Amino acid sequence: ALRSYKILRTRILKRLEAQQWHSLAVTSAAPGDGKTLTAINLAMALAQDPATSVFLVDMDLQRPSIAKYLGLNHGPGISQFLAGEATAEQIVYDIGIDRLSVVPNAQGLHNSSDLLSSPRMAELIRFLEAESPRRVIVYDMPPALVGDDVMAFSDYVDGVLMVVSEGKTSRIAL
């Protein structure tokens, strides 16, 4: 599996560099297709490249899970930032992996697509994009067919990686 993520990393880095892009949304057609594990492993593989720093952002606002997968006990996350209860600096966490920072979320939000296109979200995106040195931003998004979150957020990203579960994801869903 590690080899596969390194191949994916190299392909993505080449594409990002060629287009001068810096952000990527990771989604799938339906829940359970492996998009969050792909986003986490891709972010870790990207951070292994000495020339690449990464933000991994949990944008699955209805069913956040990056913190749980990483065993991250944290304070404020995206929910608190969007509610005006935390600053952008307070929701970025160092998880002990060089060149990788995580922006987690602990609680699900029901009005997620509205929040994704809110002024506070735009403020967070500006903060992440202004980080120096420039970082690749990997957004773990909800499944595309679950709601309109991916469409509401698409203006903020340079590219989308669609995760397909072999033998599970149907052609119709794609």
C-alpha cells in the first residue's frame, strides 16, 4: 500500500506543479469507499517529500473522522472556528510528522454546505493558502453523492481526487 501512495503522491505533485496548483479535495461517490484513509495516507506520503509541506484538513463537516483515525485529542477545530470561538492559528495541529499539519473537526454540523461557502470559511482558506512556505492543502471532503458540500466547496480547490472502491463503487455512482 505504501508503494501505491508514493506513486499517487508523485503523480499528484507533478500535476500540481505543472498547473501551479496547491490544493486538492479528496472525495468518493458514497460513504465507505476509503476517501478519508486515502486523504490521510496521501497527506503523509506528500509530507515525506522533503520539498513539500502539507495541511490535511477535515472538511467532512457532517461526519468528521480524521482526528479519530489519527488518535488526535485536540482542542478547538473547524466547528469552533466557524462559530467564531477559535482563531485559525488555534485549529492547526502538529501531529509529530515533519512537514504535516492537521486541521481537525470533532463535531458534526448539519448546515455544512452553508458553512462551506461562508465568510469564515473563506477566511480559513486565505489563512491556509498564505502559509509560508507554501503548502499543499489536502481537504478530506464528504462523499459527493451525500449532499452538496463538494459542489459548495469546489471553488476553493484546484483539483479533485475521486476515490473509487473496487467492486463496490458502481458506474452509475461515478
